[in-house]
Amino acid sequence: MSYSWNWGVLLETPYLGWILSGFYWTLVVSIFSWVIAFLLGSIVGIARTSKVRSLRALSTIYVEVFRNIPLLVQMFLWFFVLPEVVFVELGSWIKRDLPFPEMWTAVICLGTYTGARVAEQVRAGINSISIGQRNAALAIGLTPGQAYRYVLLPVAYRLIIPPLTSDFLGIFKNSSLGLTIGLLELTARTRQVSEYTFQSFEAFAAATALYVSVTYVVMKLMAVVEKRTAIPGLIALEAK
């Protein structure tokens, strides 16, 4: 029995709307998750390089916990377990009154999970800068906080643009796990189209094209950013 191809089904109502809606929610979850991951990862990464032992210990615990527990397990913990272990009022609000609980759960889960990876990138970027720059910043009267803000972080972020790009793309692709808690993102909507039309190849080909397109655009944009922010002598750019 041969497969009956029908690419036109992707343009029919409501299937086109489903795919576009899933793509929209994938982008929303990815962007919000990345904001959390970048901010949280930056704070934890800085703490990992601090001279305060307690800060280093707490940040290390965070990284080891969130980096070593499978993402799917964390997704289930945030969605199914957290509302049951917090205060009753808070748990009831999360389960009954929180708008878009699946989306916010996915955002927090992906943000905290990827934040651990970003923290390691930030730590590596800061530690790759020679100790002389930190000492010079302190010698001219800057506080440790100002040394990070004006000297260390501007250089570190430029050095770690490629791995940060990879982490964002990881969030974008990992957002598909949101379907396990009921989030109707791109993969979930694609499965829905497949189940309603039995045109699985067309539906998943469209989803693949959208994933690849976003990945390609982000990679190209960040390549331009990396080139324009390159620090001579510290970043070796590919010869064109």
C-alpha cells in the first residue's frame, strides 16, 4: 500500500492555524526561558568566580543539581510535584488560577535548567581572562562589582557568544518537551495535525522546516554579532 502524499493539507483550515499557533508558543516559551536562563546563569556564573566561599558553594550546588537531573524529570517535578509540596494556598493557585500553567511551567523549567549551563559558560569566560585585568581594575580603585561590570563581563560575554548561541538553540529544541505536560507547542500541534489527517510526513516535514529555519537564522545572526564584537588577539575568527 503506497503512501498518498497531500501537501495541500498543510494550508487547510484548521491545520495551518494549528501549526502556526504551535510555532508561536514555541517562540514565546523559548524567548522567555532564555531571558531567565541568561539572567540566572549570569548571576550564578559570577558567584562561581567569587572569592566568597558560601556564594561559590551555593552556586556550585545549583549547577550540579540542575545540570545532572534529566530535563524531562525536571519538567514533571515542576508541573506535577511542586504544587503538592508548597503551601496549600499557593499550590491551589498554581493548579487552578495560574493562567497558562503549562507555558509558565515550561518556561521556568527550561530557564532554570539552561541557566545552569549558561552559568558554566559565564564562569569559563571570566576565568579565561588573565588575572592581570582583574588586578588592574582593582588597582585603579574599582570595587569588585565594578570590576565585573566594566572589565570582566564585557570581555567574557564576547568570548562565549558561540556556546551561548548553542544554549539558546538548545532551549528552542528542548521546548518540544512541553508537550508532555500539555503545552500545545509546535511538536504537539504537529502530532495533532498528523492524527487528524494521517498525513504524518507532510506535518512533520513542515515542523522540521520551521525548526531548521529558526536555527539557521539565529546561527547567522549570532555569527555576525560574534564577528562585530570580536576582540583582536582573543577571538580567532574563521578566515573568509
